[in-house]
Amino acid sequence: MEEPNLKYIKELSGDDIEFEQKFISILKDEFPMERATYKEHIDSKNMNEAADVVHKLKHKFNILSMEEAYRFAVQFEEQLRAGKTDMDSDFRITLTQIDNFLKTI
Amino acid sequence: MTCIIVDDEATARAIVGKHCSAVADLDVVGEFDNAIDAIKFLNQQDVDVVFLDIHMPGFSGVDFVQTLKNCPKVVLTTSDTEFAIAAYEYEAIVDYMVKPLTADRFQKSIQKVKSALKKQPDSVPSLNTNVGTGAQAEQDLYINIDKRLIKLHFNEILVVKAQGDYIDITTENKEYRVHTTLKKVKDKLPEKIFLQIHRSYIINFSKIIDIEDNSVLIKKMVIPISRSNRPELMRRLNLV
């Protein structure tokens, strides 16, 4: 299973440690909010709204260099727009994985 | 060059901002997490380029480009490659970057923006009228309701009424209350279709059912005609 990492963020930041820290802080703030919003929409069966959040979350997967998770999210976003939630449980595993990773950095 | 960044994700704005900081002659003069605030800003201040997320809730990047009459150059930033072809139908859109943005790709985009700015005459329409959307935009009015820009086609507007600091726009199917003045909305409406017949009323001339004494009937609404506006109304009537 692929692991989230800081490769992209390090490349983006270069020698700018201050930016790197600030960016990670933004990510740590934004990700849990989007994760919570995603859960709310799934629980309320608001599929289009859930798809909108998956759209944002998939960008986070890219930022954390998770290409497989990104491709999965692209499919899931389409599924949600078609009203299907079959991929929800696997998607949540990725969210938990990222949540755990963000607690370590 | 000046630019603004429009994206509902803070991480995405930070990434674009970081890339912008590496361009010596580029100043970020504003960051917005929604399109409506960005449009308000652009109505007050000119910029050279907008880095714009195409996928934002309620108001897409394409809506954004269509809404602005004098749209600056736009670079779309998005995860949705399927929008690319549609995006290039608009003259204002000079590039399309797929997230996550890299430094090399961003630099290429800046070169495209600079080339486009060099080619740009003083006044260029923001939309490519060849695709038909430019003419369409001239027939619409956008109103701001709860941070959403709602498009009203001129033909569906029946009556505009002043209500203190607000106006009430009555359409065929719905009524909208907008925080603006009758004077401001009058300036946005084409004179061929609309006519002010009272201090507090602008009507769609083509929707008149009949005129009786000092009032006009539109649908089921009886609209007063003021003495000062009556001559212009009578002049416009095709009387037998």
C-alpha cells in the first residue's frame, strides 16, 4: 500500500523552511475539516456535495504524492455523482492513513 | 504584472502563491476563496492575470470568465483535465495547469501570459464571440444573491421595483431581492427593452398587456406611471 510522503512539499518549498512549515500547518488545518465535511455529506446522503469534497481531497492526495489514491478518488468522485457510495469504505481507509501521517509531521 | 489567486482550497492558494513568489515581476494583489469576492475585487481594480480554480462550489471558473465584461488573462488551475477543451473556447483563458503545480510548468504558464499580454490590444472582448457565448452574455444580467451570482435573461425580467436600499426583480417565475439601487440596475439594462415609468419602477416594455389611465398592466401587476415618465412611454408605443 502506498504511503503519504512530503516529496512534493519539499520540492515546492526548496530551501524555504518557513514556507514548508506554514504549508504543512495549512494542510493540517484543512484536511481534517474536509474529511469531517465528507463524512457529514455521506451520512446525509448528499452525494454531489460529497463528490465536491472528494474533488478537494484528491488534490491533497496529489500533494502527498499518493498517485494510486488520487486515481481511486477520481473514480470515486464520478461514482458519487452517479449516486453510488460503494467505494466509501476504501476511501475512508486512505483518509485515516493521511490523518495518521499528518499527526507525525 | 499583477495577479490574483482564486481557489476555495487554502493549500492550493498557498501553492500558487509560492510559485508566484519565484517570478520577479509578478505581484499577488489578492487571494480569494470564492469567485464572487474575486469578481467584486476585479470590478474595483484591474489586474493582469487571474489564477483561477475551475471547480468551485456554486460558481465555476468558466462562469467566472463569462461573468466579467473585461476579463483579465486567466490561467486555470484544476484537477479536471476534461474541462480543458471547453476552457480554450474563451479568449481570456491563456493556459490550463493540472494540479499539483510544478515550478517548471508554472514558469511555462507565465511565459504564455506574458506573450498573451504583449499581443493584447487596449480593449479586447473577454469572450470569444465565435463560440456564441459573447452575444449571449450581452442578453443576461447577473445578480448577487447570498454570494451566488444568478443569471437572469433580459427577456424573463418583468418588473424592477425600488425598495429602500434594495430592488425587487420580478421575473416570469420568481422574485429576487438585491442590495443595489434602481439607478445602478437601470444602467445595466438595455434601453430598447426596459423603460422607467415611475420613480420606483422599471418595466420590460415587451411585457405590457395594457395601459389604462396612469397604470400599466404586466402579468397581474398594476404598475403606476408617473407624470414625468408618461411622455416617453407614449412615444415608445406603436399607436394606431
